[in-house]
Amino acid sequence: MKTDGVDRRKLTAREVSARKGGEKLVMLAAYDVATARATERAGIDLILVGDSLGMVVLGYETTVPVTVDDIVHHCRAVVRGAPRTHVVADLPFLSYHLSDAQALENAGRLMQQGGADSVKLEGGRTVAGRIRALVDAGIPVMGHLGLTPQRVGVIGGFRVQGRDRTMARQIVEDAEMVASAGAYALVLELVPTELARIVSERVPIPTIGIGAGPECDGQVLVAADLLGLDDRPPYRFVKRYAEVGAAMTDAFTRYAADVRGGAFPTGAQSYPMNLEEVTALRDELDESRSEPVP
């Protein structure tokens, strides 16, 4: 891809991992070809086709209803839009929990059918063995700790994790296990800044924060949140860089008014027909109308 006139190729998982402690990694969650194209033009390092698409695109209250088929479908679109950007695909709820074989089959689908370059899964010590099995099979894995949306029913909602010492220690230990299992990077979601700093210091792989403060090795946001596509109040950790949702509503309102008032379309948005052809057509139609019906 070209950013600032410089040609850049797709990052590999190994190259992402090598950015530990170096230039900050930038990741966006996106789910469609148009957003993917803009993401690649902007020089974003990684695109996450997350199971958050269930809430952002499909209208679910949580990520739990999202299926592997959903991720594959949206991943294909993103890969078509950003062929030179590393695409990470989420393994959704109950797609890797039952066995290594299940995890391998579904991760394989995300890469073979969806075109993803790597996969992401949630959890620490309970999935460390699963991560190792995937990595041993040649599938790059990104971990995810802190708030794990697939477990929102157990943890009691979307809230900050690791504020007390006991839970914080567990997150640190889980992070070390995820790294030891072979993950090439780790998302930290909704954890205190201090905890994110400790995790980042103790693991040899890049940490990518979302609601985890500035001490991580990179950051990820959902593109729709960043753009202000939704009129609901954003999470505290979101910085709005545009108000695209308001602009869309305004554009749609003006479009409707123009159609109802006859201001759209005008000749500028229409395609003329040669006047001689129009006259000949009318003559032919008039002649056919005067002929007796058999």
C-alpha cells in the first residue's frame, strides 16, 4: 500500500510481533469493503474483523450470536477491500471451546475461506493449549484478555476488569501463558492503565489496547465508533474523529426532500435519448396501437 508516497506491503505476524517496544501498532475493527479500502489508504497496520460486527452491523445486543459463517462473510469483503493489509479474524463464541480439532477446523475456515492472515481468540490459561495447537498447525494467533465480550454474561456486563489485585494478577499470569503458548500479539480490553503497563512490561509480544490506556504497544478501535456512525453515546475510551452518522442523516434527509419536491433528479443526473430516435419510437408505438388486435 502507499502512505505518504511510500510503498508498504502487508505485515506478517512475525513482523507485527517484532514491533514490540517500537513504532506503535495501529489496528481498526472493520467489516465491509468500503471501510477496508479507506483503512488501507490510511496506512493502518492491521484490520480486525471482530465478532463486534454482531453489535455494530447485525444489531445484536452482544457478540454471542455471531457465527463462523458471519466472520467468513465479512472477512472476504474486508480482504477484497484491503488486500495489502494484515487481516485478523475473530474466532466467535463456541467456535474453539470444545476441542483442538474444532478450533483448527474453524480457524482454518477463517484463513482458507475468509482470507484472514491470522485469528484472534479470547481467554488466558483455559485456552493456552488451544493457542499452542493452532500455532503448531501454522495458524498465527492473537490473544485477547481483560474484558472478553464472549463471556459478558459471566463477568456481569461490559465493565473494566482487573481493578483489584487478585484479578489483576490473574490477567498478568494469563498474559504470560498466552505469550508462552505462541501468540504473536495480545489485545488488552478495558483494563486499568497501570495493569496494561505491567502486562506490557512482562510479556515479549506486543500489547494492543482498547480502553487500556497509552502504555500498550498499539491501539485498536472499532471504525464505526471512531467515525461516529452510531448516535448512541460512545464508550469513554473512544475518541471521535468524525461525526459521519450525523452527516449521513443530514444527507438522507436532504435527499428525501429533493425527491418529494421534484428537485432530484435534474437533467444533470439523467441520460438523454437522441430526439430523432424518440420521434421514431413514438411513431412506431402510435402505428402499433392503431393496428387491429388479432
